[in-house]
Amino acid sequence: MATTAPSYGDSNESTASPQMAAFSPLYSQIKTLILQSLQAGEWKPGEAIPSEMDLAARYRVSQGTVRKAIDELAAENLVVRRQGKGTFVATHTEQHVQYRFLRLFPDQGDLDAEGPAQRRIVDCKKIRASADVARSLGIKTGESVMFVRRVLSLGGVPTIAEDIWLPAALFKNMTTDQLAQYKGSTYGLYEVEFGVRTVRAEEKVRAVAAAKGMDELLAVEPGTPVLAVERIAYTYNDKPVELRLGHYLTDTHHYRNELG
């Protein structure tokens, strides 16, 4: 169901939404309204959003103002423009974004040549959030979270061991079989099965010695150097929906991040 938008004038007028700061540029206010519709699920991942002309009429602003708002959403990978077809809600199920949050690359060749990672789900269960996990996910200590432990093998070699925590309220009835059998990316599964879309992530990276348990999953000696990557993934409006701690072997792979 469409949401009711506040009335806006064009950029030369002084009309503004009472919920937004008066100094906020008009295109930024329109961007916020579009984000609210995305968060409410008015347009699902992969679906087309209304045309710039329709959105301009809906929000009572110029088409140029809407275009500038959509430009920013596209730059943030929240929507995708397709020539001659329109603008669509971005989705992790599309092939070109399958590896959007994967930063580990083979020293020789590329990810496509190496083939998709093979997943082994070690554990999937509901637990109570520790204080640290709750803080990262923006929930209360002791609230229910889904805990997932898995191993990713690249080229047939165990390379990444991960612990994942998810708010149980958003990921009800998640199962080991569901995680193991889904063919796309994990973030694609979040979208398709649970209606949760991750739009950005923050990471902390440090070199550590493989902890007990992780060394066994990666089939290495205790104390083997690994790259520890802590990631918090967010949905719309910076709401955290996943905490992930991965241990990466980097003897045949490297961590790469593109800046700018």
C-alpha cells in the first residue's frame, strides 16, 4: 500500500516536511521519503520503483529534484538504473552483486575462475545474545539471536570460518538445511527467505592467531596466522541486522578493498 507523502513545493519554495530539518536540501528530503518506502517494503528487491515523473507528481516536486535523489540512491547501490527499462530496487540475488561484501580474492586468477564457495554449515541454533553481540546488533542483552557457524571452501580448500549472529525476530525459523541448500549469496537468502535486505557493512580487520575451534575448522595448526574480519551489516536507516566474525586464511588469497 502506498504511503501518504507530505506536500512539498519545488526547490524555490520554502515548504518543508515537519519531520525533517528545515536546512535539509529538498532532494535529500525526497531521498529520505523513498528510503522510507523501501524500508516499509512498498517496493521489493528486484521490483521497479515508480518513474521519476510519477514520483515528482507524488511528492509535488520537480522531476530534476527526484532525479538527484535517485542519483544518490543509485550511487549507494540501493537502486539500479536499467537503460530503457526504469529504476529497480537493488538485490543481492543479481549475479553482478553476488560478491559485493566478499573481499577475499585468489592470488592467481579471479573469483569466477575459482568458482563459487562451497559452504558447510557446522551449527545453526537460537541462543541468547551476550552483551557484546547485543550491543553490535542494537538489541538487549539476553534477547534471542540466531547463531550460525559455517566454513567456506574456495577451490576445495577450507579458507573462511565464520560465526554469524542475527536478530531472531527478523530470521524466524531459520534452519541448517535452508542455509545449506540456498544456491545464491547469504545476503540473497536474507532477502528471499526473510525479507531483510542488507545495504551496507562496516568491517574491522586485524591479524590474529587462529583460535581453538577455528583452527580445526580450517584444518590448520593451532596458532596459525589468520585474518580476523568483524563485520556488522545494516539494512535501511542504519539498522544492524547481522554480526559476523570471520577467520580468513591468506596463504593463497588476499583481502582486497576498493577505495574511491
